[in-house]
Amino acid sequence: MLIVKWLHIVFVVSWFAGLFYLPRLYVNHAMVEDSATREHLALMERKLFRFMTPLGVLALGFGLWLWMGWGFSGGWLHAKLALVLFLIGYHVYCGKLLADFAAGRNTRSHVWYRWFNEAPVLVLFAVVFLTVVKPF
């Protein structure tokens, strides 16, 4: 079971790297004026999204395996699962934003994306706190 825990942590860290970087690319994409740079950023965004999606699925799969194998319970786990559901929604919304950029339909400013980029950081703090401290 320690191997499963190790794999869960590795894939969570990898998924979070993508969740941190993709919106950062959106910040730059929303600021750029020339089409060549826009196309290059769109390519980077597509490749990153395609790469980070399986990482998220694996993180969730190994987390589910841990939950089923060790039978974790308690209020801390419910709170953590709510945050994980938020992250799944955030990931899906990143995909929607990616499609908007690809279709030339972006309506958000680079400032909005800077704020949007902070959400996974806050969730990471909360999830690690809940997992380590188990306050309830």
C-alpha cells in the first residue's frame, strides 16, 4: 500500500504542476498581440493539457485505491474530497478556456487569469493541511 501512496503523491504533484502552469500560459496568451506568439502559446497549452489530464486521472485513481484499501474516514476526508471535486472542475474549466483561446473567443483579461491562477495554490495548502493534520 505504500507504493500506492507514493504513486498517488507523485501524480498529485505532477498534476498540480500542470494546474499551476497552464493558467500562467493563459496570462501570457491574453497579453500577446502578434499571431505567431499566440499560435505558439496555443500549441504549448494544448500539449500541456493533453499531458496533465492523464496525470490527474492517475492521481485520482491512486487516491481512490488508497481510500478503498485503507478505509479512511472522517470530516477531514469529506472536506478533502470536496476540494478534489473543485480541482476536477477547475481542470475541466481550464479545458474550456483552452477551447475558447483556440477558437479566438477569449473574453478574459490577463489580470483575471492572474487571479484564476491562484486557486490551485490555495487548494493545495488546504488539501495538504487536511491530509496531514486531520483536524476533524
